[in-house]
Amino acid sequence: DLSCLPCLTRGDIRVDEIVIPTREIEVNAGRFHFFPQPSNGIAYLIGRIDCAGLPASERSDLAIQASLLPLIGSAGRSYLENAALAERYTGGLQAGTDILERPEDSARFRGDLVIRGKSLVRNGKPMAELLADMALEPDFSDLERIRTVLGQLRTSLENSIPGSGHSYAARYAAARLTPAMARREAWNGIGLLRRVRELQSLDDRELTDWCRFSARILESLASGGALNAALVAEEKALDTLAPVVEDFMARFPTNGKSSPSEDSFQARPGRFGLATSVPVAYVARSFATIPFDHADAPLLLLLAKLLKSGYLHREIREKGGAYGGLCSCNIEGGTFALLSYRDPHIVRTLEVYDRAIEWAATGRFDDQQLEEAVLSVFADLDRPLSPGGRGGHEFANLLQGLDPEKRAHLRRSILNATRADLARAAETWLVGKRDQSAVAVIAGREMLEAANRELAGDKRLEIETI
């Protein structure tokens, strides 16, 4: 009798989350966000540069250019000289891209170049200088180094497919449904891998032209994009670090303006097979749903947990023999995905997805399964983060417009959800949108062709090579 054992219930969950303290610090160069955290003598500096001012043609390679920044020279120094300084003064410098959708409309979003550095408080000044040098004065002239880093990036992406094929498939499918996911796929999906391969195949003259183009794009972004800066450190370190952040910000022009992107986009649902050298399949079906502010968004978070534990795990892993049957809801991006991981089946799994959403829409789950879904959602919402992670996450929330009131409303809605609410949401946003969903399957070509022989004409996969 499991009921005699102690267990968590909804009553054990905080209705309101623990708010991360923050305040804006005014300096001559502008304002930055300060997040006091028990960081044990470490300072974290974050800069986010909005790329909304760049034309679409100049944004496409930004993820690759960002990946190169920490691994090439800058400010007249070689990569080896930079690496020695970073090793001496910092705990690491990073650059990448990120997308933040608006909570009221996930089709409106900001795409950012994100730079990060951390160091001991006493080394804050050289760390900030190196971080600014990396963003403002990158050196793309060493073609041999560029080729080496592109090769490393290609190998890393190719090697990540067997371990993360379900994520790649879900992104590829969702990219056909929403503009933000299309950008995310280009920056962090199969599109990124394909572009890296193209760049590797360029001859020296063509690669030199691309490097000059990249230097010009980054210069334009740094001079015209809106910089938002944040500092995460202990309260007692603020007096020491405020002038450091001011000097960092002063190196960036202040005339940039941040505005949500509204990319020209036309949804085109389809069914895609992505052929590569893997012995199993990764099957994803993605739906475009609703933004964060919609009243049903919390219900979709719950449905993802309910479908995973109550149906997909049993049907896809236990009965189907896959390593995993998963479900995810990107509540900020307005997408929902059914996934399988290292799956010996394709056609059967797609049929399971149809049965799964019907199962949820007809309410064939009990109160205990709903209770477990609620607890699982809050395990994600309240997961522990490092001091630097807490500050960085809250910084993104502030820029995105996800204020504590919106997040508190989300928590209350999850706690108040009923079985009837979930069944209605599944019928409306999953069953009702089944014909507008997109499918992507990563597998070997022979496996994809075998699946197409079983599928009806309009259900067949468009097969292409990764």
C-alpha cells in the first residue's frame, strides 16, 4: 500500500517562487542590472547585444561567428596570447546566441549575441577588458586558425547527433511552424551543421571574403546594437566592480535600440526524413501552440509531463523498445513536441503519437497522474541553479518581459488545473492542430525509405541528407 508512505503533494509547493533580488545601477555609461548572489568571491559579467538592426542576410551566420570569438585573436593579440591571459585572469570567456520570445506574442522575439565572463572579484577589470576586446576587436585574419575552429565545431555538431537526435529533429520540425524556431534552427540545429560544412569547403579566397564579412557584421552589431549588461556578484563587491562594468559599457556605443524581431515567415508544415549514419531513429512531431500569456499555456506544460509519464514511456520505450519516449513544451516559444529517442520504429511511433493526444483529449488519466505531472513541472520550475546561473536566468527573464507577476500567475494556474482543463487543452491545441503539425525523423536512409513504403502517399517523408 503506497499510500502509507510519505510523499509530496501540491500543498508542499510554494505558490510564489523565490524572487531573485535585482536592481539597476546608474553609471555614466548607462545602467546595468546587478544581481547580488552568494558567489564566493566570483564575479559574473554578461552582455547581451540585440541583433534586430541587422538585415536577415547578415544574421544567418551569427551563431558561427559567436562560436569563433573566444577561440581566435583579438585587439592585436593572437589566439595563444588571448588564451594565456584568459587562463591567468578569468574562469572562462564565452560567446553565443540566444532567442527571447515575447510572452504576449511568441512570433515577436529578440535574437541576441551573448557574451559572458567570470573571474575572481580582484580580476574583474582584466576579465571585462578581455571580454570587450573579444566582442569589439576580433581578428579574423588567421585563416589556418579559422579552419581549425570550424573543423572542431563541425566535429562537435556531428558527434552530438547520436546523443541529441531527438532535440535536432524537434527543432527541425518546429522551424517550419514559427519564426522564432526557424531562427533557433538556423543558429543551433541541422541548419547550423550544414552551414559549417559549407564554410569548411570554401577555398582560401572565399574564406577570406567570409572572414571580412564576419568582421564587418560584428563591427556593425557592436556599434549599432543595444547592449544590456548584468553583473552577478556578492553585495560587498559592488563598489569594486561598478567602475569595471562602467568602463566595459563605455566601450560600446549607446545609440542602439532594442526592438522585437518580426521576421517575414510563412508556416509550411510537412513531414521530413533526415538521413545520416545512425542505426536507429529519432522521431519528432511538433505543434505550434500559444504564447506564455495565454490562459491555456500552463495546461500544455502539464500535458507534456502527463503524456511522457502516462503514455509515451509505456508505449514507446516499454512496448516499442526505444531508449525513450518523451514530450516537451516550450511555453515561451509556443511549441509542443512528441519525441522518441534511439527508436527502432518510425511508422509505429507516429501512430503512437496520434493515439497519445487522443488519450489525453478524452481524459483517460486519473487524479494521481495529474498530481505527478504537477510535481514534475515544479521540479523543473524550481530546479536549483548556481549563483551565476540564477542571475543570468533572471536577467533573461527581465529582458523578455517575464516579470515575477507573470511567473506567479503561471504557478497558480498549474496548481489549480483540473483533469477537464487538460482534456480540453489537448483537444484544442493538439488534436485540433494535428493537420498543422510538422514531423521530422532522423535515421539512416534505408530505415527512412522502408518507412515510406509503409506510409500512405500524403504521409510519406521528404527524405534529404543532413
